[in-house]
Amino acid sequence: MSEQKTQTKILEWLAEHGFYARKILKANKNGTPDILGCTPCGKFFAIEVKYGSNTASELQKYNIKLIEQNKGIAFVAYDLQTVIARLGPYVI
């Protein structure tokens, strides 16, 4: 499965479970996570989607850390199961 297909599966799951989520196609800042959104209970989240042996860049890791420091949820996901594990508890 490609990174794009993984993103599509993640976005579909998020929509099915009441999350507000958007795929970021082009950001004004490098390192912005691929998917940004809000849980049904109002918590901000960001997902950097990777596929195969790809890893997050140092800038992406830095942005994930900043989001977490500001009480948001941020992580790298290689599959839908990771997203369900991290965001499933926020499903209402």
C-alpha cells in the first residue's frame, strides 16, 4: 500500500468516527504534518504519514514535539492501526 492510500484510509476512518480532519497539500511552513484535525471532544491532532522505510525528517520530528508540548496529539503513522490506537480513545 502506498503512502497516499494509507492517508486515504486514515482520512476515511477519521470521518467515519466524527473527527474533523484535513489532508494538508501545501503548507506555508516546511515540516507541517500531513493530516491536521480535531477530535470529537475538541483535542487538536496532527499525523505525519509515512510508508515503507521512510522516516520522519528532523524538522517533522521537531514539529511533532512542539505540538505535543502545546497539549496536542502528534505522531508518525505507518498504518491505520497506529491511528486507531492513538485516536480511538477520543471516539465519542
